[in-house]
Amino acid sequence: GAVVSQHPSRVICKSGTSVKIECRSLDFQATTMFWYRQFPKKSLMLMATSNEGSKATYEQGVEKDKFLINHASLTLSTLTVTSAHPEDSSFYICSAEGAGSDEQFFGPGTRLTVL
Amino acid sequence: LAKTTQPISMDSYEGQEVNITCSHNNIATNDYITWYQQFPSQGPRFIIQGYKTKVTNEVASLFIPADRKSSTLSLPRVSLSDTAVYYCLVGDGVRGNTDKLIFGTGTRLQVFP
């Protein structure tokens, strides 16, 4: 199946700093990418849907100014957690869907720890 | 998007068959049923997808009754490595439509030796 990568796999940062997480589709063009957040022992929660070349669509309760999403190319989407706080510590997962496809391929996730 | 209900957890022993049932009473005509597997600190992995009756692949079978209000994921002869969380999702599987996946609680399967 198609491969989706995320970078970094884990990151530790100080409170107040910003962190960028990359999501790449390695062998296909992803017209749509999705960003999820997962707290320990909880299910994945969809944060936003990102379409290449347009603004992301955020789910209710997700602050768009705090979680900046950029989908500048068909193989790359980035999530920037701005002014991170300890409560933003979580596992962030992206998925990608190709044009004309109905299957999402998930990345391996990024563990963010905010001190 | 149809809501799904699954058991929170299940226990099994190595070599046994495990059946995890998911309820989706409000499934729409266009909805497909998809199951994902997730190991700790990893992204979900696609297991199987179906629309009706029975689907089988190299890792699992999916049974869907005629009314499609539930589905059962069957894992034959589980091993310790099958310990994971299993999610059942329903969504519009029409090609070309963007599918927003809404994850439910999932079923935490623990396989014992």
C-alpha cells in the first residue's frame, strides 16, 4: 500500500515555543490530508482536513490560529502547533488520500511533549 | 456520518478465533464499513473493508448481515502480536468523495499466551 511518513517521530519542546510536524505521501499524490490528535488510551480525534492549495477545514473546537495547517504541495502537509503548552502534549497523526481514492493511509504519528 | 458502537475491550488466548462486533444502526446506503488496527504509538493500519455479505483477505474476514446495521471482524487464530486496538468506521466509500473518518472508542484486544 501507499506510504505516508511523518517527521519528526517525537519532539520535546518548551512551553511557549512553536513546533512544526511534517506529513508526506511518499509514493502517491495526496489531494487531501487529515490531521488527528490522540491522547493516551483514547481514540483518534479529527482536527482538520487539508486540501492542497486551499485553506484547511477545522473541526469544531479546534483553534485554527493555534494549529496552523499548510498543504502547499500534493505530497506535503505541515501542522504547526503555535505557542505550545503542556496540554498540547499528545500523539499527532496524519493521513493522506489520493485523487479518486476512497482509502486513507496513515502516517506513523508524532509524539509531542511540551515541558 | 454513522456512529459506531463496539465493546471497549476483549481478551483472548493465542490460537483462538476472535470476533469483534460493531453496531452501526444509522448506516447510510452509500456507506462502506472499514476496520483499522492500531498498535501503541503507531498510526492506524487498514485491515479490511466491505459493503455487504462477507469479505475475506489474508488477515481477517468481515461479516455483514443483510440489514448492514452491524458487522463482525473475525481474526482467525490470533497471536500475541494481534494485541492492539481495533476500530470500526463507516463512511461514504464512493470514489472521488473525500472521506472524513470519525473514530469511535475502538476495541482493545488483549491476547494472552
